[in-house]
Amino acid sequence: MTKTSLLLCLLLCLLLAALPVAAQAPLPAPLDEATGAAPAMTPAQQAQRWQRLSPAQRRDMRNRYAAWRALSEEDRASIRRALAQTEAQPAERQRLLRTQFATMDRLYRHGWRLGPAVGAHYAQLQPQFGYVPAAQRDVLVALLRSLDAEQLSQLAVLSQRTPPQERDALRNELLAQAPAARAAWLKRQLGR
């Protein structure tokens, strides 16, 4: 299993933990370290646990849930498979992976919320797409999700090569490309 797929698994773990919470359902119980099973909690105990979360923690849980819902079913299935692979790892390895994920820069961790394909390239895409005008965000996320792995790799290289003062112009030019023309545009931009 590659480091990328293991990190993907960890993202899923973090996203799945937030699903019932963000939907205003009872909060899932923490797993018992010894048995790996969730202790029984009444709905009232789960509601109390939710109430103990800070507003920032609640917001984060809701954001995770929104990110999960925005993924395609194909991405969700990929993440579920990665989760199964992670759960098959020894407990110590799982803890190590969770620690590695937790120590990643927050911006890169959040990049994984865009799905497995974009998340795998997000560290390189972040300079170009990490901070965009709110009006462009949804359109750009959809555009990024529509690119294949090769196009994401090309865009990552282009993102790394683009000076900060030219990023807005490049992003606007990319958005102006018809979907069928993006692959050729990327190749031209890279001089291929």
C-alpha cells in the first residue's frame, strides 16, 4: 500500500467519524482501545458528548460531513476500500499512520477532503488553488475533480512553476478553457 493510499485511509477515518455528528445525529462513541469495539452509549450520552464539543470542533465536524457529501460515489467507494485496507493493518501501524496524518500541515490535510485524486496532488496544487475568491471556489473544485490523474499532475507542475503574481491570471485562463480543450491547454502551458 502506498503512502498516498494510507493517508487517504486516514482521511476517511476522520471524515467517517464526523458523519453522524454533522447530520445532527448522535455522536459515535469512541472505540475501546483494548477491544476495538464502541462502548454502548444512550442517545442522551451522545447528545451530552456533542454539547461538550467547542464551537470550533462542531464546525470542523460539520465541514468534514459536508466534504464527505460532496464526494462522488466513486470517490466514497475508493475511500471505503482504503479504510478496509487500513483496518487490516496492525494497531500500531494504524496509530503511526494517524499520527503522520495529524502532523501534516492543516492545509494539506484539508486538501484530502476534495477526494482521493485531488488530495493526492493537493500539496503541489495548493499554491495555485489554496486561496481563491469565494466566487470561484465551487467552480474550481468541480474543475479539479473533473481532471484525470495525468492532468492533475500537469496542473501540479504548472502550479509550482507559476509565480505568485501570475496565479490569478493562470487560474482565470484555466477556467476559460472548455472541458475538451483542457488537456491540450495544459500541454501547451508546460511546453510539451
